[in-house]
Amino acid sequence: MSAYLLDWVNLLGRWVHMITGIAWIGASFYFIWLDNSLEAPKSQADSDKGVSGEVWSVHGGGVYHAQKYRLAPEQMPEHLHWFKWEAYTTWITGMFMLALMYWYGAEIYLIDPGVAELSKPVAIAIGMAVIVVGWFSYNWLCESDIGKNENDMAAILFVVLTLLAFALCQVFSGRGAYMHFGAMLGTIMVGNVFFVIIPGQKDLVRAKEEGREPDPIHGIRGKQRSVHNTYFTLPVLFVMISNHYAMTYGHKYNWLILVALTLIGALIRIYFVARHKGKASIIPLIIAFLLLAGIVTVVAPHQSDRLSAKLAGHVEMSTVQSIITERCSTCHAKSPTQAGFQSPPKGIVFDSVDDITRQAQVIHQQTVITKAMPIGNLTAITDEERATIDAWFAQMK
């Protein structure tokens, strides 16, 4: 596939993924809010026909009256709206993008020889196994006695996700590890919809149509999985944008940063879910803010981390230009020579001394601080060359 066509497939895939993701997350957030905002029905007639709660709302110039039944109405309506295709399409397009970028282009985006020497088939197999095993392990936890206690379930999930984040960052590039962590969470979310929530809802509808009493276990399981999904949402959204922020996945403690940001996302959702029900404690937000402040502090570059500490003397611009041309310009040029690149990433080029000088801070951040570039270290930049760039940047100040 030519680099030009690959760019278009990438663009369209991301666009559809984003559109369907917004639809899925929007519906999920709305129904979590709706469920937590229900009040007892004011009409005894509504209570008698099985209504367990209702809510009045206004939007777009209209007033809406939503009611929730304990199980289902005596007579099912002719038109019943299902919320499932948003989830399925988001997952399908997400897996398409994962396969396109991180499996088809594994040697660029997934494998980092500085982390682990993996062949392309092995790296892809590990990535697939993480996603599949992740779903089955989570589903087993939910169906076991552990799943009956949400606090125990949350604690065990946190430990498992922490170990997974650490393990992924020991075998994949930082961005590859993050993306597979998010893909596993996203698969759990869509698995909850496909294997638990929708089948339970279908059984409820069939029960009413067949004149039998619906099994309440489906509502209990569906509610549990929906709540889990809403707590996974913000961590997955972070992973979706994380590839733009190398200071997270490129840090030596990238796995810990991933765990902390996952926890921050969950804490924010905990606050808002509680807020739907009325007055909510701000403690989850305070903890989230403190964790975020801690990450910002830890990730910030420090003078003691300088690679150029042992270098002496003035670094000539010609020396730096030679390093950048050899190690970076294969991608960052008006006409890239690196296979798979039709145009320079983010439009950044290093074709001249002026280009390099103007982008000095970006070069330093990506090659020295995070070491995220060259991507996958495809051009085999050395520590000595990184130190030279570091010394050059320091003398510019």
C-alpha cells in the first residue's frame, strides 16, 4: 500500500472512529446520568404499571419526560430503540486503526529495540493476546464471587491493570504499550455491551413477548457492566490522544504515569456519577488533582538528567545538523525517504539550519528528554548523539 493511500485510509479510519466514539460515549454518559437522576413517579398509576423512576428535562426548546420500568411494560412498544451499533462501530474502527498503525506498521510504532528485541509476528501475537485474555479475565472476575463485591472488584482490577501497564511497557514502545492498554479496556467495554448488556435486554423483551416473567439478573448484570464502562471511558479517551504527548509514554516511568492517569480518569467519573445523584464529595477530584500535579512535577525535565553533563566545549551547528540530517530527516523532510511516510509528521521539516534552529525545543524534547524520536529508533541514534543535541540546546539558552 503506497504511503499516500495509507495516509487517506488512516485519516478516514480515525474520523469514523472519532465520530462513532462520540456517539457511544455520549449515549453512555447520558444514560448513566438518567439512571442516577431518576425520582419516584408522582403518579400512582405509573407506579402500578411498573414505573420505578422518572425524570423531567428540557433541551433544544422542548420538554422531555423519561420513565424507567422496574423490568419492562406489560405491552412492549412497536418501536424500541437499541443502543449498540455505536459501541460496535467504535470498536471495529478502533481495531482497524490498531491493526493498520501498530500491527501493519509494527516495526515503526510498536517495536522498540531499546525496550525489547521482538520480531514483528511475536509483537503482534502479544498484542492480540493481551486484548483477548484481558476480556476473558475481566469477564471471569465479574462472574465470580469477587464480582459480587464492587470494592473488591475495583481493588483487584486496579492491581491487575497496574501489572499489565508495567508488563506492556517492558515489551513494547511506550506509545505501543499505551495503545494496547487502551485497546484492551475498549474491548472490555464493547464486550460488556455485546456479551452481557444486549443479550440481557433481548431476553427481557422476549420474556414480555412470550408472556413470562423477565429474569431480573439481566438488569443487575447490565447495570454493573454499564457502570464499569463509564469508569473506563476517560482512561480510554486519554490513550486515544496519548500518542501526541511523548512526555508521558516516553518517560522512564511511563507505566506508572499510565496507571496514574487511568486512576485520575476513573476518579473524575466517580465524582460526576455521584454528582448526578445530588451533593457529591469533592475528595475524588482533590485526589485526582494531586495525582495530576504529581505527574507534572515528576515528568518535568531536571538539570540532573542532562545527557550532556560529561561533554565539554562548544558544539558546532554543523555537527548538530549532521546528526539531525542522518537520524531525523529521513522522516522530517519535505520528501521523506523513510518507507511508510508520504509527508513529514506534523509538517515538521529539518531541511535547513533555520528549520533546525527554529524547532530546537521540539528536537530537544523528543530526542533527549523523552527519547521518543527517532520513532522506534529506526535510524539508530546513539546516546552520544543525544548528548550532543542536549549540549547544543543548552548553549542556545
